[in-house]
Amino acid sequence: MDNLFAGMFSPEWLAALSGILLLDLLLSGDNAILIALACKNLPQHNRRKAIIAGGLGAVGIRIVCTLFATGLLASPYVEFVGGAALLFIAVRLLTDRHDEKPGEGKKQPATFGEAVRTILIADFIMSIDNILSLAGVANTVPHGKWSLIICGLMISIPIVLFGAQIFLMIMLKVPALIYLGAGILGWTSAELMTEDPAVGAFLTPYALPLKIGFVILVLAAGYCLNRRAAQKNA
């Protein structure tokens, strides 16, 4: 326990904590958007429950990965595969719209379990950068690395949960912003691919066109699939 709290509140520790706080603010936005997208189709009484359950579960995954799997997450191809999976999830969240009336043989509102499962899987993928960045900053201090990591992870909880509720409230009032959220996830998927240790070197020169292309791909696929579903259900 002494080793855990050794070095806390030293100038180096506080400086590193400030860096982690900035990273949490910058990197948690897309996670909050993801949670809002996953919960948008839930009945109103389940939305906040899903945000809390999914958000806390996602932070728990971050803690486990930060403590035990940082080296594995930095392995070749992990971020590339994660980016490809996130691209699929972005399209799925955009097209997973259950606006039809009950009793017409069409899809019903998403279930609580489906929303939480989507949050956990996608947030794990999107948290790779957060976890590696957090571990990198923590390694800059001579003492108190683990206390710094724990504080950084705890700080991310209210940021993600509060941000998700704000984004969800805005999306429900302005449904068109759902496309903006999905586009951000498409951009994030390209970022993951271009930062992969094995493939990133080949993709980096084309990073900006790839990010723009993924955003267009997600939006176009979502629009076409939603339009087709609307015509089919007309």
C-alpha cells in the first residue's frame, strides 16, 4: 500500500495528473457519443440505467486492461482490427433505428442488454488509445505510477457518464445529429488503423483521406440502408 501511494501529490505527479485530465477530456468525447448512440432507441426508463451500467462496465474494462493488458493492446494488428470492427459498429448504430409502431411485424425498441453489450464491446475498442496514452503518461513519473493510473481512470467515469447523457439529450431533440455521431466514430476507426504498430506506417501518408473516406462511407451506408428499410416498411 505504501508503494501505491508513494510519490502522490509531488510536483511531477500533479503535472502528470494534469496531462491525464486533459487526455480524458480529449479522448472521452467519442466514447460518450458511442454510449448515447447505443442508448437512443431504448425506452426512456431504461436509458439512464444503460448509460450508467455501460459506462461503469467500460471503465472497469479500462482498469483491467490498463493493469494487465497494456502490452497486449500495443501488439501489431490489434488497433487495425479494432478500427475495422468500430467501422462496422458505427454503421450498425446508425442503421439500428426502431421507429416503427408495435404490432406491425417490425423491429421493437432495442433491449437493455443489447445496448449495454454494444457499449462494452465498442468502448473497449475505442479505449485502446486512452489506455495506452494513460499508461504512457503514468510512466513519466518516478514514483506513484499506479496511484496516477487509478486517479486517471476514476476521473474518466464522470466525464464519460455525464457526456453521454448530454449527447443523448441533444440527439433525441435533433435526430440528424445521430449522423454526426456516427461520422465521428468512423473518423475514430480510421485513427485506430493509422496508429497500428504494424500497418500504421503504410497508412499514415493517407491518414486524412482515409479518415474522410471512412466518415463518408459510414454516412452513405447508413443513409442508403435506412432509406431502403423505410421504403420496405412503407
